[in-house]
Amino acid sequence: MTTPAPSPGDIAKWNRWFAIETNNLAWTLAEESARTPAQQEEMINGAHAAAYHWSKVGSELNKARAEMLLGLVHALVGNGSLAMLYARRSFEYISSHESPDWEIALAHAVLALAADAAEDRSLHAEHYALAKAAGDAIADSGDKEIFDRVFTQLPAPRVTQTR
């Protein structure tokens, strides 16, 4: 006895469900102040799974947000080059489209965090300052709280001493 193939509509529903669930899982883990190695792996896998499922059913905005999440999680675990790849692509989309205040602030914060992980001090300092200014201007308190959970993980730019 063979199981009938799911309909395209069912597959789309499942992709959307998995995109949302894995996205939420990865964001929840990313917002934790400390993660075990197993949680870090789950966070990365969740972010990649979300990106995959959004690639099947999401809008360009969903895909850009998935790349922002990928940039964030890779930065948090120190994968600087991957973090920069995803953070830059997400930032390019968010900054070239009409976006809400919280999303612009978050895009700057994720790019700053990715730059820090990639040891690009200049880019880190630039986007840290832009993220802070944009974060301070977020109008909605709930959106500000979400931004702050990411921004608090972002180290301040290092001051270079000259002699």
C-alpha cells in the first residue's frame, strides 16, 4: 500500500509552518545570553532550516529576514565570513526597500555583529553607531525590546590606541 503524494497546497502549508517554527526557535536561542554547544548547533540548524523553507514559500522580505537571522547566528558563534555574507545580503535588501524603524535598526545591529565576528573594526564601529541611533529612535516599545535583546549582545567598538 502506497501513501498518496501530498498536494502542492499541503506542501506549501508545511513549508510555511516549518519556516515559522524554525525561525522562531532560532531567534529564541539567538536572544539567549548564553547557549550550550548543543543549543548553538540547534540555533544554526534552525536558522538554515527557516531559510530553506522561506525560499520555498516566502516573499523577498521573508528571505531577507531569514538571511538576517543567518547573519546573526553565524556572528554569535564566531563564523565571521558566513555572518558577513548573510548580513550584507539582508542589509542590502532592507536598506533598499521601505522598512520599519525596528528592521532598519536590527539590520545595522546584525551587520555590526557580523563585522565584529569578521574582525572588520571599521565596519563594526560604523554600523554599531548607526544601530544605536536607529535603535534609540524605535517608536514602538515592543519592537524596541526585541531590538535591545540583540543589541545588548553587540560589543562596543574597540578603541585603538595610538602612540
